[in-house]
Amino acid sequence: MRALPCLLLFPLALLASCDKRNGGDVVFSADPMLGCYATHPRKPADFRIDQEQGRYYVSFNRDEQWQREATPLQEAKRDEVASYFPSDADQIDRALVRNSGGFGLFHLKSNATLRGKAKDSDYMTLVLIGAGPVFRTGCD
């Protein structure tokens, strides 16, 4: 009977050990927007989303160095999401966008079927050249 409490604490200890922002592990967070993302599930992270004082920031991995954008991202409202995905806005759970355009991260609802969605990812990104799926990955 004493083994049961220990077994219940083991998953918590395991999750806590994965919260390493500078290591290669995926950061676990209650906020689905925070973390690192890559254009392929087995590629190193292309960008990451951090939060500081309630604001979201994107950093891009350039020459193996993280370069943070100075302007914070904004949480997009439903009409803004519809401007990016006119017929699929109802499939987007949350969105962070750059006010000046050129970047957006979209968290999809679990039952989303929108065109271009990868079956093993609940995220899409929008960059200057178009939209496509991205995958949460380790922050290398």
C-alpha cells in the first residue's frame, strides 16, 4: 500500500525533470503556445515562444543562436484569425500573431481537419512565404 503514493509521485517527478529551457527537452507548460517548434518533427527547433510579464515573444534560431524579436506577439481575436483562415477560423483554438504581419502561430482544436494540417501536430504557423504545420520539439 505504501508503494502506491510513490508510484503516483513518479510521473510528477518525471514531468518536473523535463522543464529545462536551455537543454534539449521539451518544455511542459499549461499554456499550449509556449515552447519550441520545428517544421519537421525530427528537426531542431526553428523558433520558440516565451512569455515575459504576460507578453509573448518569438525567438528564431539563426546560426544556432536564439534571436528574440523585440516586439511582442498579440493574441489574435476571432476576426483576425478569419483573415488568415477564412473558411477554417472555427478550427483554431488560439493564435499569436505579429501586429506588423509576417508571423503567426496557431493552435488547432483537437478535431481540426483544415487543409495542410499534419496528422501528428496541433499547430500551424504562418510566415511570409505561406502557412504550414509545425511540431513542438526540444529547445536545443
